[in-house]
Amino acid sequence: MHKVIFDTDPGVDDAMALLFLHRHAEIDLIGITSVFGNASIETTTRNALFLKKAWGIAAPVAKGSGETFDTSRPHIDWPTGIHGHDGLGNIDVPDEIGLPLDPRPAHRFIIDIIRANPGEVTLVAVGRMTNLARAVSDDPEIATLVKGVVIMGGAFDVPGNITPAAEANIHGDPEAADIVMRAPWPVTVVGLDVTSRTVMTRAVLAEIAERGGEAARLLADISRFYIAFYEQHVVDGMVVHDSCACAYVVAPELFKTRSGAIRVLCGGIADGQTIQKPDGRIFPPNAWDGQPSQKACIDIDAEAVLKLIGDTL
Ligand code: BDR
Ligand code: CA
């Protein structure tokens, strides 16, 4: 059984990932932490509570960061054209959900839960890395107590999706992402190299809605707006970025990884770019030296991952 804290900015593909974690038999979802990104922190936190209530999820929700680790960074607008003005595909989520939040801020919640379950917790982070960076900066020892960190973010051998260099989750808080990559905990990055090739068609989503009960029907409603965006701009269906990171937790054999130190560019025209120095490559002294070796996903059995997601939902 994998004990998972899900750090998320719901977010349409975040919603699918949350339902995957809730429904997968080998996952024990023990906490949900919100972060800004696809919408403001008020909206993503409200959405996390909304989904918790709608889907009967037991895990507590802790509210996280509403701004970047380096607070002097200029604000980036919310991607309302992708996730809708309410972050969940314009289904008009109610303002008040009527469920309490965990009293702790997300980074404190993460620290407490890792310390209470040494060696057992996997952090799955699919938004800005701000909460994780704050947690490991406040309590560096958690890096040795966590089982693993799996993040959706970054682009190594493919272009970004928010600039030619950067993927949205990393670009939204590069300083935080660089802290997360450099901490001595085992990070696996599930980035655009693999997620952009993992596309769920409308037909598959319709089948999930038909066979997956009321929860899956809500997911299909939420997803309509996001699919329309992707079909118009990129691919024929829904790119399931965040679910790929969750699938990695239970089925890492469906991914091929490359090991090496990862750094994130902070500033300049390639702000938010992720660059890995593959293990074994020799260079003159450089900024990657002395950093822990982390894994970047560079290939995926997309068909098998989509089947895993579909079967679980
Ligand atoms: C990431 O950005 C967000 O829009 C998605 O939820 C995903 O986590 C993809 O770049
Ligand atoms: Ca996300």
C-alpha cells in the first residue's frame, strides 16, 4: 500500500488524478494539500474541498501557498482558457462547500505527516512546487524520512508548454522547483516528455463516465471545457498530465527514466527550464555538481498507462 499526500491545484486534470488516487486499491490517500496555479489558492482550495465532498474522500485538505517562494516574482495570470474561470471547467462550483480545512498550513501538514510515518509517505505534487519547497526548507530532515517524491512538471528533451523552454508547473515557481530538485530526497519527474504523449480520447472518457458511476460522470462534466481547449490547440483528446504522475506511483515499470542531477533555471528567457546532467557524463565544474541524482521520465507506455487510468476510474 502506498501512503500518498497529493499536492494539487485543481484543475481539471488534477481532478482526474485525485479520483484515480481515491479509487486505486494500492493507494492510501492520507492528505490533500492545495497550492495556487491553475487558479488562485482560494479557488484551488475550494475545489479540493468540493471534490472531497462530491467523491466522499476521507483525507483532510490543508490549504497551501498562494504565492511564489520568492514573493518578489511578478504574478502570472490563471489559465482560465484551459481550466475555466472556476478551475473546474466552468461547472459553477458553489462558493461555500461546508467542510472544514485541516488547521495547519500545507507545508506544516506535510512535515507532520511525514514525521508521523517515517519512510512511508510518497509526495505526489502536480502543481507549483511551493508547498514542498517550504516544507523541506523549514524541516530539511523530512528529505530523509519521506519514501519518495513524484512530481508532474518540467520538460527535458521536448519544448515547454508555457514558453518554448518551460512547463507551467515549474515556470510558475522556478525557485521552489529548484529547491525540490536539489533536496536529498528521491525525486521522479514526470514531465511533458511523457505526459504530452498520454492523451485520453473523448470516447474513452465517455466510457469511463458510463461505467464509473456518479463520480466519473462529474469528472466527465468537469473535463469537457479542458478537452475542447486541447482539441482546438494541440491534440485529439485530453492530455492527462497529472494522472501520469499518479500512475507512476503504482506502475513505475510503464515508464523509462534517466538519472542525473536536475536544476531549474531561475530568470532570463528560459525561466523555469528544467535541465538534467545525465549520470556518467563528465563536464568541467558546473552548477549541477554535488546535487543529488534524480530521475526524469523520458519514455512511457502511454497505451498501458491510459488503460490503467481508465480501469481505475
Ligand atoms: C500542468 O499544468 C497544469 O495546467 C496541469 O494541471 C498540469 O499539472 C501541465 O503543464
Ligand atoms: Ca495540476
